[in-house]
Amino acid sequence: MKLEQLIMFQSVAELGSLSKASTRLNKTQPAISQSIKQLETTLRVTLFNRSAYRLTLTDEGKVLYQQTLRVLDEANSLRNIASNIASGNETSITLTTEATYNLKGIVPLLATVQKQFPDTQFILKQEYLTGALEALLQQNATFCLSPLTPDLLQNSQIDRHMLNSGQLVNVASPQLIARHPGLYASTELINEYQIVVQDSGRGSLNKSWGVQDGQRCWYVSDFATKKMLIESGMGWGKLPGHHIEKSIENGKLVKLQLSDIENTITFDYYIIKNKKQYLGPVAQALWEQFKTYTFNTLVQ
């Protein structure tokens, strides 16, 4: 069975005529007829009813026609991917993002690049705290999108471009706050549980950022779980601003105003690349689009 036979089968099935298929494919009618007979012999089924003037598919032919369309579509995709590779375009691009970032802001940019390079696979991975940058520095990602600490801003191994800003906000449920009338300081919450997202990298090893000594904690692996526990009154903690807008509006969460800690933290987010890692044509195009893309200054 050859692809050319399947192409001829498709044309005759759609046009119902050897002569019309001959015109479409620029092949002689005998060549097309012979090719289809060979295909029927190989498959051991009759594909067409030949008793009428117009060729029509048999029941078996209808089933195999649908499968033929899928095979030819896969063959076409294979040709496109091969052409993409031959042109020097990467087969895949990996972008790791620190999970506090609101991805909604970059969807139009990603959609543009996807249309430009439809045969390059784009992999988007969410990491927590230092995990996104760690993946980049270990060359397990093409780019990362993350805040940077002052020392990392001086890291000579990376190139960066600032995109916009976002916030982490201290929140709790009304039922937790009701347990502490006149709540004023974080020290009053030391016997409550602070809900903390674990680092997916190793940069915070043996460190506890934003956790007071003696504080009881729940450790979770994602913000969805953290938000659910806080809304349930199981504890308190910081959540990305864009995650809590509706919960603040409907009263499931309340912003904390504690006098002894920073209740709202604003981060600057950067698109970052590793200077040691070569960028192919697709990655370079994505980098340039990130550098020229217009973002809102603050994304909650």
C-alpha cells in the first residue's frame, strides 16, 4: 500500500469519477483505475460500486475513506514537520513560568508565535519559587518567566527583560478572622496554620520565606490547594492577586492588615534566557516578541 494509491482513492471517492480524478491529479484514467484495483487487492475489500455511471463507495469503502483521510493528514503533518526541521526551526520550545504570574497577559503573544511556527511544539511548565529559574540555568527550559532577587539581577549567566508586575496578598477566611477579634499582628496567628507553597526548585533549601518562628504550617504543592484550604478556614497566607479577586468580592476571603509584616508584596516579572544556551530561529523570534510586547504595568 502506497500513499499515492491512497491519494487516488481519496480523489475518486470525493469526485465519483475517474476522469475528474485524472484532471485533479494529472494522472491517466487507466493509471488511477489500476492503482485502485491494486489497493483493493492489498486490502482485500471492494472500495467502489461500479455498476452505475458514477462510482460510489461501498460500506467498507466509506469506513476506509475516513481512515484514509486521517492517514493522509498525518503524512502531510510529517512533511511539514520535516520541512520545519530542515529549515533550522526547533522542534520544541519550553517556557517555564513562576506560578504566581498571571499567564492571561501573554496569551495573545503566544498565539501569534503559534501561528508563525505551527510545527514547533510549545511546552509551558509552571514552577514554584525558584523552580522556573533553576530549570533555565540547568538548560531544561528555553526561557523562564519569573521574579528575580537583587543578587540574581546581577547574575552574568542570564539575559532578562522586564515584562510587568504582580502582587502576593495576605488573606484569610471570615471564619478564621472571627476566631481573633481585633486581629492586629501576625504573632496572634502563630497557633493557626499558615498555608505555604513548597519550592519546586532547590533555591530555598533550608529557608522559610515569610514564616515566623514557631508558626504552624501546612505545606502544599500548588496555589489551587492553598486557596481552597484558606477559604475553608484551615489557615492563612499569601495568594497571587489575580487568584483572589472573585473570592474577595463574594466574601470568601478577606485581605489581612497585620501591623508587623508586609501584607502585599509586589514583584517585577522578567522574561529570562540563559546566555550559555543557543537560541534557534523560533526561540529568537519569541524572545524579540517578548521584548517588544506591550503589557499592563501591574497585573493583579
